[in-house]
Amino acid sequence: MENRQEFIAELARIFGQQPEAEALLEETQYPRAVVPNWQAFQNATRYWARVLTDIENGRLPEGGPERLAAAARDQFPQNRIFRAAAEHEPEPLPETRVTTTPGPGDQTGPQRIEEWPTLVFQGSDHYDAFVRLVREVVGPQAQLLYATGEQAAVLVAGIGADGTDPAELVARLQRAVDQLDLPEETQVEVRFERYAYRPHLIEQLRLIGPDQQVFYADNIPNTTPVRDIPHALFAEYREQTQTDRLGRGRRAVVDRVRPAQTPGGQPQQDRLNPDQSLEEAGVTEGDELHVRPESTAGAVDQVRLDALKRVRNEIEEFAEENASGFLIVDKDDPYLPTVYQIEFSAPGFGPPEDMSGSPDEYKPTERETHRVFIILGPEFPFKAPWVVFGSPIFHPNVLAERQEQTPAGWVCIGALGDAAYRPDLDFYELCQLIIDIAAYRNYGAIPHGILGAHGFLNRPAAEWAISDAGQEQITARGGRPILSLLGIEEQPPQGKLRIRRASGTGHDA
């Protein structure tokens, strides 16, 4: 196995608990009598290293390390490391799915319906015991599909089509599970489901809460209903977020957000159907899901109120600590402002009077004081705030002239961009960012896509900023060189380099 160490590390990361590990070994038919004692190892990495060594030495009745990798891949089919490690083990055969035909009373003619008859065990992590029970009842062909958290799924191909009553099977297994020696108060529910797709695990989803907090959901079954996502996420918040003003459970919407497909394009955002499963909704590995309460006419949005309070406190804290150079001049509301007028000091530049020559010839005016507006729009905190300069400024990332609904002076850089904005934006840090923008300590003047840059709004200002004359003026006033911002500052060699000409002569440099 070429990627042996990487494979062991991935097993330890994903199957890092005893129940998941032993369930995986059960699926490979690893002899139960010689399964290594989990408690005898200091960590999961050492455990899996021992298991893999034993398998390499012929521990499995059939197959080698690739069989273990294939079992892990079947649970996490999008995992690159498991797929690479299992490359010599064939993918699951289509025959594991069930083909059914219509009954005698169906006049629509022959049909082929691919299904995955599945037994689901909910409420305990004794996966290996559940798999053994199913195999004792329906036969050795039962296949573990996944095991995670407090849920396991086992494929029982042929159930229903072979005359077996799924309801009777569930009742029989439920009685058997109730007889298992499980911890007190453990309640395991057994149910039978038919899926039109293979149940498996999504290794990780990124979840954005209504206040822009970031969460990660790990090892989520693709059969999970979309509606379960906000239910689980809201449980991480206080009660006011979970219920509306009448105390009822708050309804929520889930949007899948994917990066723009083309440079400069807009992120793709899709509203998901709450009645579909993640698989049916097209959710895949690494997707980002935005969860927020559903807007209702006349309802009090507690999330927005909390966000406005937080912003007020953070801006006022910054103003208090920087009173000599940062002042809140006006607010549209004394208690919960949505518009702040700020004046601050920073060594920046105003537009040059003449821009008819080359950028090297521009003469921007020096400015020491600036005025900006911080605007929390009706969709805040779900969308980024607006920062708009109300005083003249010459800057690559500040819009020089109004464009449709976007006013002149609008700022777009870093955390203020829609693609980069996160709900956990700290407005204390935003105030410092605004000062750094005005003082040319934070700016982007390289066209989009070059050296990873995100472009600019004001082309003349960008061309001047990267010109020799512009860089000289910027650095003279305390701004940062463009190379420094890109992380590619030139450094002199630490020692002499031996350079040899193609002619054979050489010299030191």
C-alpha cells in the first residue's frame, strides 16, 4: 500500500472511537476473537497501525489492506485517501441494489426500480452487535452501510422482494436488540427504510448560523432530512433564537452556497427543500449551508436585534479606546442604530485634480481626516454591512462614481466582500480595517486572478497605487508596499551565490 501512513492517519481521524472502529472491522470479517483491545493502545493511530499490520500478515479470511480501505470508502465514498487506498478493491456492485417489478394489479407494464432496502438502528453506538444480529436473522449478505454517532445503517438486499415482511423483521430485531446487554436507559429504535440511492456519510458540512457563527457538522448521513439541519443548529443557541415571539418553534430556511464558477462571478445560492434528504437536495462533501429563521411579516427578529446590540457595543468600545482619532458623529437611533456616521484621522489621499497623463504623473491630494458611514441594511447580519466614504478619497477599493444602486464611496475589500463576509465579523476590528484602508495599510490594486488578487473598484487609483511614483508616495506616508500586502516582499540574499555563465566562466554575486 503506497499511502500506508496517510491511510492510517485518516482511519484514526475518522474512525477514532472504539464503536466505529470495531464496526468497520466487523464489516471486513476481521475475526472477532482476535480484534485488538482498544484500551491497550494510547491512541487511535497506534490502534490502526496494529490492525493494518495484522491484516498485512493475513489476518482477514479474504483480501488484504484494500479490503479494509474499501469498507471505509463505502461509508465515505468521497474521501480521497480511502479511495486511493482501495484502488485494487472493486467498487460496490450494482447487484447490491434491488430490482422490483410491478404486482399483478399494476397495468403499467414492467418496471425496474433500483432500491436500497435498509435497516436503521437509532439510539446507541453498539454497531457491531447490530450488524451481527442482522446477519443472524437475514444471512451473511447483510452489509454495513455506515455507523456514526448513535446511528447505524445495514443494507438488507432482497428484503420484501423475497417474501419477507419488513414489519415483522423490524419487530423481530427490535425484540432481539431489547435483549442485548446495553447500558441502562439506552433505547434503540429499529426501522426499515427504502432509499433510491446508496446511504453513506458526508464527512463534513460547513454551517453558517443566523448570526454568522460558523459550525461544522461531521459524519452526517446523506439520508438526513434538510429540515433536521436548522433544528440541530438552533439547539446551539439560546432559547430566543429557537422560538418566535409566541414561543413556537422557529421555522427556518436553508441555503446552499457554492463559490463562483468564474472569476468575478457571484456565488451560487440555492434554497433547499426541507422535505428532501441531503442526497435528494444535491448536498455533497464540503458544501456550505446557511441557516436562518424564515422571515414572517410582523415578527420580531431576535437574531437581528442581538446583532445590532453587538455591533453598537463593539463600535462604541473602539471609539472609546481611540477617542483622539475616531469619533461617532451621528447615529440614526440612540439605542439600536443601523447607520453610523464616523470621523477619523488617517494619512490618506484625495483624488488628483488632473488625471490626463500616465498614472506616474498623478498628484493625489494628501488628506488627514475622513468621514464614513457604516450601514447595517435590512438583511444584516445575513449580508455584509456597507461602508461608504462621505469625504473625498482616492483608493483602489473605493467606488469613485455611483453605479446603479451602489453609491460613490462604497468600499469592497476583505471581510466587506459578499464572498468573504462571515456572520462572526467583529466590528471593533472593522473600525480598524476602515482606518487601515484610508491609510493604505490595506488595499488591493492587482487585477482579479493575478497572484490570487481579488481586483479593484477604482482603476485610476489602482494604476497609480502600483506605479513607482504611487508606491513612493504611499510608503512615504506610512502605507504598505504592494509586494508586502501580497506576501512576496523582496529580501536580499543572505550570502553570495556562485553564478556560472554558459561559456564556462564564473563570478560571485
